[in-house]
Amino acid sequence: MSSKSTLNKYLGIIFAVSLFLVFNLAVLGLNFYTSSTLHNDAVSINLSGRQRMLSQRTTKVLLTMQVDAAQGKLDPKNTAELKKVSSLFDTTLNGFKSGGTVVGGDERPVYLEKVSDGVAKHSVDEALRIWQPYKQLLVPVINSTYIDDIRLDMATDYAREHNLKLLKLMNDLTTQLEKNTKTKARNLQLIQTIAMVLSLLLFANIVFNALRKLRSADGEIEKAQRETTEILNTVKEGLILLDPQLSVGSQFSSSVSKILQHEITANMPFMPVLEQLVSAEIYASAKDYIELLFGNKVKESLMLSLNPLTEVKVQTKNDTTPRYLSFQFNRVVEEKRVLHLLVTVQDVTEQVTQAEELSKLKGQSSINLELLKKLLQVDTFQLRQFLNNAQTGLDALNVILANADKRAANQGELANQCFRIIHAIKGEAAAIGLEAIETQAHQFEENLVSLRKKTSWDAQEILSLPVMLSAMLDQIRQIETIVNVIQEYRQVNSSAYKPPTISTSVSNNLKRLAEQVCQNQNKNVELKLNLDLLDRMETKTAHQLQQIAIQLIRNGIYHGIETPSIRLAKGKSAHGEILISALMNPEGAIDFIVRDDGQGIVPSRIRTSMIASGRYSNEIVSQLSDKEIVGKLFEPGFSTADNPDKDAGRGVGMDLVQSLINEIGGDLKIDTKADVFTQFAFRLSKHAKPSINLNATEAVV
Amino acid sequence: MSDLSEKDIEIFIEAIGDYFKQITKESASVGVAYLAKNAFPMNDYTGVITVSADYEGALYFSAPSAMLRHLLTAMKETNQSDENLLDAVGEIANTISGNARKYFGENMVISIPEKIAYLPDNLNELVRPYAYVIIIKWKHYSASLIVDISRKR
Amino acid sequence: MKLMIVDDSNIIRSRISRIMVDARLPPIEIVGYASNGAEAVALFIATRPEIVTMDLTMPEMDGVECTTLLVESDPTARILIVSALSDKATAIEALKNGANGFLYKPFTDDELVNALLELIKE
């Protein structure tokens, strides 16, 4: 706070005090004046009282002298007294008349003021009128050295005649003077009282104002202190003030003990607390860092960026899981000296672990007990085949990634290509029950779905593909290692172990898959399989057919087969039926048929779902012919599923079927009838093209 | 085991982008990214940084000589001898891995750069089953960043 | 003021000196170049520079160790670390051992000039 504002703050009080002093000086002056006036008045009253006495003394001496004279005596003492009292009376009376120095009661000269008010003046004038002849009559009496009866009698007679009158006049004068003085004293008293009251008021005002100012100042300090305490009690962050001795200051936020899991008290050394919290390496860095901060040689901005205590991992004995704390240090500088460090501590566990979990989820590849059990159940031959397929697929995916820019393919097409590969792996993984890989593939798919929507990918998005690929390859490699061990073990223990036929393993896979999807979708389906022919086909083709079957089973259950209650309402059996067969026709061509007795592919229903999905407008949907609508099913990204899950909804299944058929070569014929059946008949040969019959009366097998 | 995430790898990419942006005011970008265990896209000059402590493996930055010459010109370096081109590729590798320590921490100890001309496209002794290959684009040039680093656990 | 440039990269050494010349920093005169810590110590004793730009990752002797030795030899020497090593612990260690500033690679011309001006200002 500057001295100027201090001055301003107290200007009011200073002014009031000055006024009070001036006023009191004025009252004091008035008092002096009053007391001096009253002193003069007292002299006048005193002397006027004396006049009464003197008049009587004069008369008394005269009468005494007359009595003495009758006896022939003349006492010079009496003459002298007469002279003294009469002259005293004379000078005093004249003093009253026109002012002057007279002999006071104590024989000393005092100044007597002339009377000013009318009544007193009248008394004095009247007295003088009586006194002048009296005085003339007294002069010969005083001066005579012998007994002068005549003159004495004349004076005595005059005295007798006028004495009472003179006494009365002097009495009147005294009374009047007293009255005047009383009035004056009363007035003065009144003025004094008023001045006193005013002065008191002024004083009260000063005191009141000063108190109010003080109180408000105190209040502000108190308020500020209360606020500080409140803040320190309520802030989530730990706040500590560190002194250069690295001790905790007197004020710190109450949350700090909780955050640090250590009782914090004023003046306790801070570093041991920190030492217990963090690793030795970080502690060493932090110690150097704090010393550098107090050294104040290195710039604040550089120091801020070097703080080693950000998102630092701590685990006290009270923590069941590790926590993450961020400390921030700010210099409190005065005159280039660092007085304190303000330390802010925050628990950032949530932010850190969230980010950690997120990154963990993506690159995760873990072998758990569940997976091991599965691996032991599944036939190793089949597993190996799956692993080979997956490896081949992922290698192909990697080639697609590596050549992404050479072929100048658009990003959407790139995502779709990857999608088909991953979707196939996902299907097969689900079929043999490798949930771990299925989940991984599903995550990969989700990533691809979000990438498919974007026109350009940033670095992280581009990188996410090889990272996820790497995680899947890693998982496959680990499973392969385990499979090797299992196979070795089995070979040692039973040399007679024979791998099952392809048709058996494919049948098992498809049954397992159907069971799983039914469970997920709450539907009942009986799978009827006739796949012996697969044993006579190339393994690769058999596998491709399995992949087609996987996709069509998923679709059949998800879209085709109705729920048991709907089926019953339609007069069908509660459980649906899916028939898959590989048959050779008389010409020697192979037909691969997947047929379900579900609701059929109904263009009007697809239209409704397309509009309901919000991805297609009314106009577009109404412009398409029924065949075009069904053809949509084969477009990548097309789906009428409400909630995409593992079983359906990515809009990639039919796209995959199409590309598999293209790979194998042959014709696809779709026959369907509303509420009765859907049949996919694939005749294996070269140059495949789907043909669609929406109103089949009976399936062409 | 927690493998490198795309965020981890992006750190190196950011460092390269930053390097080119700081020196030439034109950033570098990612072309494609994939996995490889052989047939790496090696260019004329390669800078190699090996990492140790909590990490193992190596980082390779491989650039064609034309790109490095262009970079030296941007730095107003007139001496474009083989030695200086190698120096440049080593310095880039060093800067990338040095900058990445801000993220990975001091426990990723990095070596001084090894600079090699015409490194064969097969690397022996990968620490990963597959190394990450990221093609970096700057102007019309392509350089390769090969990340064969994994966390030790 | 005498400046010594320590960096194992030839192009960085020549770039720093070129930036000095281009920026026309007349009070700074380059008295020597060293490509590792050991060379730097010898050159420092011979030329007694007041300011030093110091790389950290170098063969023979690294920058932190070299900084410690230079500051022991002349506590008034001002040392600017110019390194790509961006972790906090390294920077703190260098500053603790006597370095006065830190400039991260890659740097622009202006960043280097500003860092050096900051260094000689104090």
C-alpha cells in the first residue's frame, strides 16, 4: 500500500481532528475572555459593595464626631478616618462614573471599569449628584483642626438627610452590577455549554468515524483472512508455501494432507515428505529443481518446463493402487530474491489412468486362462489352419498399407479392403471360439469404421493401422507358440492322434458359431449341414466356403430368422432352420447352398429400414428398383442393423461374401420369398455374377 | 507387456515434422505406415540411434541424398560433401530421438548417432517381430523412419 | 565476448557460426570449435571463452560432464546447452552443474540469437 493512499484514507479523520483543535482553542479563548470579564465584574461588584459600607462609615464617623464635639472633644483619628473613607468613596464613585484606577479591597490599586448599563449609570449619576454637595460639606470638617460645630452640623444634617438615599443607590448599583454579571455569566455559560456540546459532538464524530474506519479496516483484514482460510479449506488442490529452508509455511490448504497422504503441519520440513512419496531418481531431480528455483538464476519459463514433478507416480502405504500427482512451483519474488515457493499439488490420477487405459486397450495382446482353455479344446490342426489364414490375411493387409499411396486408392476404399480381411478373421475366430482374437478384430473394425467416414487421416490415424495390425500379429504369434507346445505334447503322448477331416472341423465351427450368434440374438436355430463334399475339395476353397457360410449364418440369424414368438405368430415352428450343403450336380459342378426359413429378403422392409437408419433419404430409396435395393446388400458399408454389434451391423458381411465368390469364381443365385425362406445358391465356376429372383415359388437346388 | 502405441510412434513423427518445420518452415508428413521384418525402404544415407535402459532396439532415419542436399541448402550450408550429408542424417536421427525423451523420459537412453551410407535393406537382429516403417514426405522427397523399439519389462 | 561452439555435428557447428555472422552480433567473436567434451576442455583452457554453446550427446565426453569441468575451471563462463535431449532430468542436471541456459534442437536462427543475447545480458 502506498503512503498516498494511506493519506487519502485518513484525510477525513485528520480534517476532523484539526477542526476539533481549532474549535477547542476558540472555546479556550472564550473562556479566557469570560473569566477576565468576570474578574472585572467581580472587582466592580466588590467595590460597589464597599461603597455601601463606605457611605455608612462616613455617616457613622460624622455622627461620632458630632457626639464628641458636644462633649468638646475632637479625635484626630476620626478626622483621618473620615478623610480616608470619604476620599475612597469619592474615587470609587468617580471610577464607576468614568473608569479609572482605584484602591482595591486589599489596599492595592485595581482598575475599575466605568458602568455602562442604564440602571447602573443612573444609580451612579444620582449618587454623584448627592455626593458632590456632601463632599463639599465634608471638606471643611476634614480640614478643620478645631471643633467647628456649625460646619459639622451642616455635614451631619446632610448626611442624615441623604445617607439612606445614598446607601440605597449604592445598594441598587451593587444589585444591578450583580444582576448584570449574573446575566453575563449566564450568557457566557450558555455559550460555553453550546461550545462544549459542539466540541463534544465533533469529538464524538471523530471517534465514531475513526472507529468505523478502523472497524471496516479490521473487517477487511478479517474478511480477507476468513476468505483465505475458506479458500484454503475448500480448494481441491494442495497449496503450500515453502520458505528457503524448505519448510512448510503457516498457511496451507486442508486438502494437502489428504493428497500427500501425510500429515502436514506448519514449519515442518517439506523434503522428507516428498522423499517418501516419489522414486529416488525423481526425488533427486526435484531437489535440484527446487534449489534452482530458489537460486533464481534460471528463467521462470524454462524452469516451468523442467518441472520433474508432473504426473509423478506415487504409492503410499494407504494407497491400494498407485496415484499420480502433479506439483507446480511458483516463485514469490521480492526485489529479485525468492522469498517463497508457492507449491500447488493436484491429484491427476484420473486423467493419467484414463489415458493409460485407453492406450493399453489398443495395443493389448494378452494370453489369459480363458484363451488357454479354448486352445486346449480346439483341434490343433484347425487352429493352425486358422492361424495360417489369419497370418496370410494380415500380411495381405500389411501389403495394402505399404502400397496405400502408390495405388492412389482413396482412403475409404483402403479402409474397406482392410475391413474385409479383418471381418473374415473375426468370423473365423468366432467360429473356432477364439474370443480374444474376435474382440481384437472387432476393435480393429471399429477403428476402421471411424476412419472410413473421414476423407483424410492424420498421422495418428495412419499409424493406428500398423499398431493394431502389430497387436493382432503379436497375439497370433503367441497363440502359435502355445499351439506348438500343445501339439508337441500330444504327439509325444499319443502318436495315433489324427486330425479331423475338413468337413468335420467346418461343421463344428459353423455349429459353434450358430450357437453363439443365437445366444446373442435370443433366437433358436437348428443348423442342418451336409458338407462331406468339402473333404474332396482344395483346402483353400473349402476354407473360403466356410468363410462364406460364416457370413451367411450371421446374416441369416440376425436378419432372416424371426424371434420364436414372431415365428409362432406366423404359424411357423419356434425354432428356425438353416440348411447348408455342398452338392455336386449331374454335370459335375459344385453347388454351395445356404438356406434359411426366415422372413426372406423383402425389398419394402429394406426400404423402411434404410429410411429409418437415417442414412438414406426418402427420395433416393424410392428411386431404386427392388433389384437395386437387394443389390445394396452387397455394397460395402451397407447395413440395416439398428445397433452394430459383433454379429452384424458393419455392413461388410455381404461385401466379403461377394469378394470371396469373386476369388473362387462362380455364380450366385439368391432366391427368396417373404416370410418363407432365403436361399443363397453358389455354383462354383469362373466368372461369377449374382442373379436375383425375388418371387421364387420353390428353391432351385 | 505394453507395446508401443500409435501415440508413442507419433512422437517420433511429430519430432521429424517439427525438425523440418523449424529448419525449413515446411513440415514433413506421414505418407504410409506399415510393418516389415525385411526389405526395408532404405535410402542413400541412414542415421541410427540405439536405445537402452527401459527400452531396447533402434531407430533408423533414412533419406535420399537429394533430400539432404535440399535441407542443407535451406540451412545455408554450402559444403554438401558426403560427410556433411551423413552428418545431417545423423543429426536428424539424434534430434528425433532426443526430442522423444520429453515423452518417453530419461529412462530411454539414446546413443550418439551412427551414420551409414547405403545401408542394405535387410536389418539383422530386430528386437520386434515386425518393425514399424513410416514413410515421411517432405516436399517431393520420401524418407523412411524405421522404428524397431520395444519396452523392456 | 569470446564464444566457443561445442557440437559433434559439423553442420551444427557451421550453422551456429553462420547465424552469428548473419545476425551481426559484433560483441561476439568465435574463438573455437570442439566436436566432443575432451576437445572442448582443452580448447577452453587455451582460449578462455566467456560464452560456450554446448551439445549434450557427444562421443568421448558428454556435455554435462564437460560443463562441470568448464565451470570448475572458470565459474564466470556462461554456458548455453544446445541439445535435442528434451527430458527434464537432463536439463535440470545440466543447469545444476553450472549451465546458464537451455536451447532445444531443432532451433531457428532467431531462437539461437535470442538465447545468446539472453545469456550475455545477465
